[in-house]
Amino acid sequence: MAAQTAVIGAGAWGTTVAKVIAEKGKDVVIWSFEKDTRDDINFRFENKRYLSGISLPRNLKATSDIIEAASERKQLILAVPSLFLLQTTKQILSVPSIREGETAIAVITKGFLSTDKGPRLILETLEDYLPGFYRQALVYIAGPSHAEEVSRGKITGLIAASENAKKSIHFRDLLKSKNLLVFSSFDVRGVQVAAAAKNVIAIAFGLLDALKTQGDASGFEGANLLGDGTESLLLAAGLNEIQTLGVAMGATHPETFTSISGIGDLDVTCRSVFGRNRRFGKEIIEKKIIAPFKGIDDLIARINELDYLPEGVAAAKHVKALAEKHRLKMPISIGLYRILNREIEPHAFLKQFLNEIGR
């Protein structure tokens, strides 16, 4: 019998989610853009490029044919990075089971999508391209999780958000296991905003972390005054910005931002050693990693020159546009955008943030 579940995207998180499902005894097919990753999964039972050191189940098979991966599946999970999600989704629109709405679809990608209408939430954008069967029936899955931990069986919680309760429960039951707790939510917009915007705050957190660690050697006057409390100040102010944006974009449940999809996801993204966005923020200080780029557009266009993908870079551009559209006060997010756009140095940003937050 053909696998009922497909995961589109063989990055660390896509591979981990596929592994979780396969370990429950279900056959899973995963689509990999890179042929070497496909072969590693199929013949060495490891995703060496994105999830090195983790043994993968034999009932997890990889393909580089996206139509083959998506065809005749009961459920499909989109896991490619936000920069490539829309163009990837367009490739599977001709699949009969999707064209007829027979395949349930969930998304585990975090971020906003760039469209002719400006930055938009992932699900509402995909609904414009997928058949009408999927309107208000897509599921968005997020939460405080790292592939490096979930793939090793660390206890983790996720949110499956959908306006369709049956679809939410369907994917909740597909994913939940002894070590992976999955909860349902109707606040599709709030969960999506929290998942995307927290990456911006995490880059700022990494900046602060680097300055705190370096102390006076960082060249920032007063760096020795930065501590754990300063980081918590940034985290709390960042959560306030995320909630402000979420409400402006139609979030329906305030508790979304005090749950694992809000403060939980923000906290782990900012503090975990596995956080790519936090790492990127640190390397802006420690390695001058953005020095070769003219501004944020150049950085996004050449993002593959980094050896990892900080989703918060594109999100910073989108959050700035959304803040301006909704006339929101978001000093951390706007300040981080200005750093990435080479308009302001991190030291000046931190001074500006501390002054702004104290008003």
C-alpha cells in the first residue's frame, strides 16, 4: 500500500516531522530538492545535510519528484522555507488528489509570504492558489520546537491551528506521540503571526546576547550592565510587539500569545543553542556576518551564501511593512530591520531600544 503521508521539504524540521510519523508505524514519503539528501535518506537512513547523526526509520522514503511525492496521499505537510513555499505549492496544484480536495494539507513553515499585495500570512496566501475545497480547511502547525530535540525524542508541545476543527484534530492525531504533545487551536491568524514574528525578536536577542557576553570588549559603552534581566526585558517587549501585530492582523484569542505558540515559541527561539535566528544575531556582532551585504534586499537575495537559513531576515522586512501598514509602534522589529538594511549599527540600536522602552 502506498504511503498515505507526504512531507514536502527535507530540511531538518520536515525530516523530523516525517520521522515522528514514520516511527508510529506509518509509511511516509518525503520530497527533497537536493538529490544527495534524497540518496542519504534512502540508502544511508540519515539526512546528513540537515539532521546529521539521527537515524531515520526504514519506512521513510525520499524522492526528488514532487508530483510523485504529492500524488494520492491522504495527508500532505508543507515544510519548505517561506522564501520558496509559494512556488513549491504551485508545482503540486495539478495533482488530481489535491485538485479534487481529497488530500488534507498542513503547513509547518514559519514566516510571511511576499506577494503583489504585500506580505501576507501563509494560509490565506495558499488559499488563493489551492482549490476552493481548502478554504478555511488548511492546518497550521507551530510551537516551541527544534528539530535537533524532537528528532531525539525530547518532550515538546505543538499547536495545530485551523478554522476546521476536524482537520486540526486529524493532524493533531497524526503527529502526537508519547513525547510530542499536540493541541488544537482556532486562532489561525494569531498562531501564524506569533510563529513568524518571533524570529525577528530572536535575531535582536542574539545581538544582545553577544554584547552581554563580550562585555566592555564589545565596544558598547555599558555592555557590562547587560544581564539576564536585560534579556528578559527584550523578550517581554518583543512579545508585546508580536501580540500588537497579531491583533492588528486578526488574531482572535488573546491566550494565543501566552500559550506555547506565543511566549513558548518566542522563549525557545531566543534562548536555545539550536536557534538559527539567535545564532545569526550573535554573528552580526561576533563575525560581522552582514558586512558583505549592501542591505536587507541584498541579504535576502544572497541568503544561500550563509551556511544556514535564518527565517527572521525575510520576516524583518515583512514585519516592517506590516507595522507601517497598520501604523503600529514596534521599535525592536523596526530597529532590527534598520540593522539588516545597514542603516544603523547594533550598538546604536540597543541604545535606541533602551531609550524607547523607557518612555
